[in-house]
Amino acid sequence: MIHARFLLGSVSSQAHLYKSVFNALKPGGYFEISEMECGTFSDDGTVRPEMPSVRWWNMLEEAFEKLGKPIVKISEYPRLFQDAGFEDVYWQMMKRPTNDWPRDGKMKEVGRFSCLNFLEGLEGFTMAPFTRVLGWTPDEVKVLCAQVRAESVKRSIHGWQKGCVTIRRDRSKRLLG
């Protein structure tokens, strides 16, 4: 089994990576990956295009595109894995709340930890791509991060991410030779 998680922005060729993983596995082996897609979404319109978090995600995606390490859309993973040779592709997109807004107790807890994780790392994983690639000043980054932080904890915003996406691949049907 090979497992990968949250590689977004660190891979220049997804096709090459997954073909390499496929070739490293023995028949019957599995590859499991948990990944995210850039963006915050909502089912009720509380996430709007002009919001700081939407801008932040768009800018982050732009930075990694310029670095030659594009962030893959979740819906592209099944094709990428099939193209690499994997069979019996299992794919599931899961909604991960951005804070503790859900009424459901389990999803509320998931959202609470998701928000904490995001907020604690926000400036750390924003500073380099925004200053080195997009040409922002550190002060501009800090201002946007402060806006994103303030927005991220508002329970009136019912955001979710296409995150904790799990993709499993089985190579058991591949013939040797």
C-alpha cells in the first residue's frame, strides 16, 4: 500500500507521479490518497465570490499554476488514475465544513478541527507563494490572512471544502509482463 495526503501544490506532473506509483505497486497493491481542491463552497449562497477566502484560494491556485505545480480539481482524479493504469477505481468526494457551523455533532467537530488546522497554518503556507511568486509584500499577505481568519470563524458562513477526498486504487487485475 502507498498512501499520500495533501500534496496540493507540490507535484508538477500528476500523471508522472501516479504512473510511478502504479509501477511501484505489486499486483493486489493499493494506492490511497486524501486530497483537497482549492476553494470554499456553500450550498446556501453564504460563500460569495467577493469574499476574502475566495480571493485567497484563487490567488493560491494562481501561484501554484505559475510555479508549474497546478492544483488538480477533485473530479480529475479518477481519470488521472485510470490513465496511469489503475483499475477498480474508487472515488469519493466528501464535504468538509470550514468551521463548526453544522448542526450535526460529528460534522461540527470535523469543522472545528478543520478550522483550527487551517487558521494555524494559514500565514505559513501563504507567505512564500504570495511574496515569491505573486509579488505581494509581507504586509499585504498579513492583511489578507487577517481578513480570511476573521471570515473563517463566522458560523453564519456555511462553507465547506472538497476535502478529505479519498481515492483508492487497486492493481489486482493487472497482468504481469
